[in-house]
Amino acid sequence: MNARVLIVTSEAVPLVKTGGLADVISSLARTLRKRGIDASILMPGYPAALEAASGLQDAAILPDLPGGPGRLLAGTMPDSGVPVILLCTPGFDARTGNPYVDADGAEYADNPLCFGALCHAAVSICSGKTALAPPHVVHANDWHAGLVPMLLKLGGVQGIGTLLTIHNLAFQGNYPMAHADALRIPPEMRNADGCEYWGQLGFLKAGIRFADRISTVSHSYASEILTPRFGHGMDGLLMARREDLRAIRNGVDTATWNPADDPLIARPFSLVDLRGKTVCKRELQSLFGLPADPFAPVLALGSRITHQKMADVAQVALPEVLKRFPRAQVVILGRGDHGYESGLAALAKHFPGRVGVHIGYDEQRAHALHAGADMLLHGSRFEPFGLTPLYSMRYGTIPVASRVGGIIDTIVDAGLSGAPPKDASGILFDGEDADSMTAAVSRAFALYANPSRWHAMQCNAMAADFSWEQPAQEYISVYREVAATAAKTAFDPPVKLIVSEDLLYMTA
């Protein structure tokens, strides 16, 4: 019997991406399949996803979903062959831009119905109402899939384990309880023991309350979310379920983010031959309209431009950095809150020839940024994991980042003064003020001016192992925990037959 896992998500590369969640889902699914797990992805059928997926065929008609009828299309990811199931509904058909907010940054009013429909579609697959094979485990991700564990229990669907992964606790999916009827949530679940959260219907609250296990994406973040500072109001609920909480760090897609074999960068390079990074730096400067200067330290920002990512602090700190270091250049890539976007874009006018800004996201610029920059500024008020700094490290670009969440687990701090530790791979700073950020960037520039120390940090960063191999095995172990008794052995490691001259034996 092959172990089957249905991964329910709102996005996955290369179909739709707004952040690290999309990278994580696709990489995890691909690694699971390499390990013999029959992992499939269920996600919304946004127009971009329908255009990009391969071999789509009708899989089911679902006439009674919240918000109207829908249908399931089954196909594969175009780059990996991972099976993907797309839910097509009128609501998702209209998501031609950002899947969650409109052009003005306002959340779509029908989000609860659209993602509620996604959760009901998952339950239809699990209950055998489609031609698709029901999974042994449903892996729900973030609030968009948070209703799945509760709906399975309400529907009396047995024999299917559930895992909820919290990628970012700040996004909770809280909506007026008036949606409960349309989502077919009975009155007995509309209370504190069910999905009610401060008078609202809580998608993530329902997942935390009813999933067999809960996981989050780094060890430090798993500890932080049990505290009032980082728990976003859910620390009490999570504390009550702490015995079921697992910390499984994210991984990096080491094939996609590989400077030695990256078709999106100007010239490949590696840990043993960094000469190509100079060419990539020149390409980055050209892409962002900056003068080609191999000796100018290039500081990059490449993330969502939001309050969480300290965009407000960067607006104050960067002018001071540029004044202190007349040769420094800054490149900014990302999108987010319009006010912060405008504030950062204005820096290019105040510092012509020294600041390049691209509001938006595309893979070529993202890869060029990590390959060509000298350092990455990654401020964050909270950080469940922090994929972007790890991408930069793969390319020998040193992260300057906040000391929070998963960043604590992955970056070895060089400190703000003195000789850095031999294993240093970045610079961490505390606080949420411009002075702290400026001091950390100044430390990075000082280390950059010392080639031997800087090269040692680059080597440490590029040599760090953040592959998916260990995290994938940890997920499989949790799947085995929650799977029905009859299915647990399907998640056991495959038995290998080893033959020697003297004996024949088996090993896992």
C-alpha cells in the first residue's frame, strides 16, 4: 500500500506565488514523492494556475460548495510532475492578480466562501465522493485550509489523519460568524470549543482546535508562539495543545537555488570559484539602473514590503546608511503595502544612481538579487522561518537580519563588534528601531572591507545545509503518528536488501 498524503494549500510554485509558502509546498511535495510517499497538492484553480498546470482533466463535479458549484481538475506541476488538483469556482476564476487582495490592497469579501469551498472540496476527496483516491493523511497549510480537520470530524470521515502547519500565525482567517451557515458549520461548533474566536469564525482557530497534530516551521518560532508577544492572541490555545505541537524547519529547494547551475543568473559560480559573482553583481546593477561598480557594497532588500518586514524602519535607516557610506548602493525588490512601497520608491529619487527599486516580483530579478548583491537586509518583527536569507546564503550574499524566529536557528551571528566567530554566516540585530538596523548594516560594511573575514563568512553561508531531506523525514514521522492503524506501516521507511559475501540482511 502506498502512503497517500493530500497537501491542501492556497499557493504553490510555479503555479501561483506570493511568498515563501508556495516554495515550501512544492519542494516538500517533490521530496516526499522521492521518498515513496504519494503526495498530491490541492489548491485553488486561479486563472494563472490553470494556465500553468500540465495535463489537466476533469476529476469531479462538486455542485454544493459554499458560494456555488465547483469542479476539480487533476493534472501535474509543469516542472516536477507532482500531481496537482485544482478547484475551479466562480470566486477563484476572478482572482487574476493577487489571490487574497484586490488592486487596492483590500481583502476580497468572498475569501471565507472561496477558501471554505477549498476545505469542503478536500473533505469531498477524503470521503470518497470523487474518483480521486482518498488520502491516508491530509496536510492542511495555514488558515486557508484550517477548516478541513473540523469538517472531517463533522462529516464523520474516519481513518484519515490530519496535520495543520502554521506558516505564519499572524494570518488567521477570522471572519463574521454570519458566514457559518453558508460554510455549513452547525451551531454547536460556533463557540469557544469550536471555531469561534473573539466572536468571529476562525479558520485557523478551527485547525488548531481539531487537527490531530499541529506543526510550525522552526524550533524558535514554535517556542515563540506559546508567548503573548508572538502568539497573536492564540498562545493560550496553542499552549493547551503543546503536546501535539511539532517544530519542523523548512527546507530550501537546492536545485532551484543553486549558483553553480542557475539559468537565471548572469554567470554560474560556486563555493570553490566565486569569480562569477562579480559578473552577477554587474548584471544586478544594470537591472536596477545603477552604475557598474565592482567595489561598491550592494545592499539588497527582497521581501514583502510590509510592517512585519520592518519596511517602516528601513525607510528611516537606509538614508542614514547611504549618507554614512557614500559608495554604497541599494536595490529593492518586492511588493506589499502601497504606503511603504511609495516610501521606499522615493529613495531612488533622493539618491539617484545609488538606489534601484522594482515594485513587484519576478523570478529573474529575485535570482539576480541573491546572486549579485553583497548583503541582504532582512528586518522582521516576527519570522516563522525566513527562506529569503537562506536563498541569499546559498549565493554567498550575507544576511543582515532580525534576531527572531527561524532566523535564530539558521544564521550564525558575527556580532556587532570584534572578530566574528569562525562559523559566522550573517549579522543579527535586536530591536525594531532604525538605529539598531543601521548599526547592523554598518557592521556588515565594516566586515565587507576586510576581504579575508568576508570571504570566510561567504564560505560558511554557502556551505550550510538547509536541504529538505531531514525535514521531509520528520513530516513523514508525523504522518505516521496521525495515520490510522492500518495505514501506519505505509509510512515506514522502505526496506533495502543488502547483499555481502558473508550474509544477506535487511535494513530500513
